[in-house]
Amino acid sequence: MIYFDIDDSSGGLLKDRGQKMFKSKIKAIDLGEVPEGRQRFKFLIVGVEDSTVSVLSLEPDSCLDRVSTQALPAVPSAVSIIMMQDQLYLHIGLDNGVLLRTIIDNVTGGLSDSRSKFLGLDKIRLQKIVLQGESAVLALSSKPYVCYSFMNQYQMTPLSYESLETACSFSSTQCFEGIVGIKGDELRIISVERIGEVFT
């Protein structure tokens, strides 16, 4: 794996910041959203075929150094890191249909408080979306789930909708905050309403 930055001092050319070799195939990778006032996100998440996920540093003096690793019960199919209420959450989708949610220490990159939920027989696909103006994660398996923050609490709720193959955030004048997804040969546009209810 090779990590590049865009170097503004040289007219926007790519600059090689570091390289990292893994013994097993990389299956999933994600960066968080760059905070205001910073040039880069602090961590890089890498899910590997040997059933591990690693947090790598992106700081210039320790670029691609491993700061923490978590063993997984199956091969990762997707990873997604988002900030919710000043807390970093790492979502890890597995090939066996299990979704893991782990807290990342904002300073050290350490992993803690890992929780799991079986979502279905299909491998998990993860998509970052926007829900009520905040970052959220859409987990796709046999049934779609949305992971979000509501009243300063982490929530994970199944959507009353059939499975989707892939999806992302969508916004238009008719649908200010929605999701566009693909199911077979059809394009679906849906919106998430009544956030916080027990049954959505």
C-alpha cells in the first residue's frame, strides 16, 4: 500500500508519504473526514484477509505506523470510520454477515468497547451517508441497517425496506436528505424518517 498527499508547494503534485507491506490481501480501507483546520485525517483503517483490522497513523513523523490491531471472527468485507458526537466509531463489516462497532481513541488510535450484531447471511457492505445533517453509516446485508447518533446516543436501527446492493447519500430539491440505492436493475430513492422511534 502506498499513501500519497497532494503537495500544494509543488503545484498540486502527488507526494509519496509512505509505503506499507501486508502479509495478506487488503480487503477494505477507509479514511475519516478531515477535521476543519487540519490537512489530513489522523488515522487510516485497513481490513486484511487474515481476519484483522489495523489502525495506521497518518501523522507525518509516523506515517503508516501501526498504532493498534484487532483480531476479527471472520474476514472483513468493509470498514468505515466516522465521527459522532466527538467520538470516533469504527464499523467493520464481515463476510459472515456480522457488523462490528468499535470505539477508536481520538488521540492514541487504540480500539475498545467492540460490539457485534448479525445482520443477515450476506457479507456486509458499508456506505457513509448523511442523516439529519450528521454523519451516519448505512450497513447493507440481507436487510439494511442505519448507524447514527440520536440525542447524544449511538443508535443502530433496521430500515423497513428490502435489501440493497449498494447505496449512497442523495440530495435534491424534492428529497433534501435521502439515499439512492441499487436493487437488481432498478434505481431506488428512499428517505429515512421518524428517527429515534423504536420501529422505523
